Amino acid sequence: MYLAATLTAPVMPAELGGSQISSLLEALPGIASVLRSPVADALIKAMRSAAGLADFTPEDAEELVRYAVRRGLIGPDEGDRVLAEVQEGLRKKKPVAVKKAPAKKKKSHR
């Protein structure tokens, strides 16, 4: 009877503390890139876009606005206004060729 009750009871996931997360990241190399935040990806895309190295999409803007609203950095009304402005701006934007990162020069061994 005890075993059946144990198997059917819902299990609540435990929360990880900062030191546990650090230990996990150290123990499993490469896991940080798998667990990377969509907000981090959107920020990287925004920076690359500002430098002309990548395109910035409405989805990236939505991710950043959702994050700002969730954290209380901006209100939902302002988030909606910003998204409307960004979407309008991206619609009007002329397609621009994305610059490629310069290739590294090989050192000649003479």
C-alpha cells in the first residue's frame, strides 16, 4: 500500500540554487549553450544587427519586450507600443545585405 501511494503521488520539481547551478555547469561542459536563455539570443541578435552583421526579427523584439514586461522594466502598454513601432520599422526597412565577419589572415611562415 505504501509503495502504491508513493508511485501515484505527484512529484514537485526541486529548485536549484546558484551554487548548484554553477556546479552543474562545471560538471557538464556545453550545457550552458543548451540551456541558454532566448533573451540572451535576442540580445546577441540585436547587437549583431546594430553592427550590420545579422538581421533582427519581430520575434527577437517580442522576446525582449516580454522579458522587460515580466521584470517590470516597462509596462504592458509601453511594450505593445514598442512592438508596434518595431514591426512597422521592420516592414518599412529596405533589405540590406548582411556583412560577413572578416576572415582571419593566415600568418605566413617564411
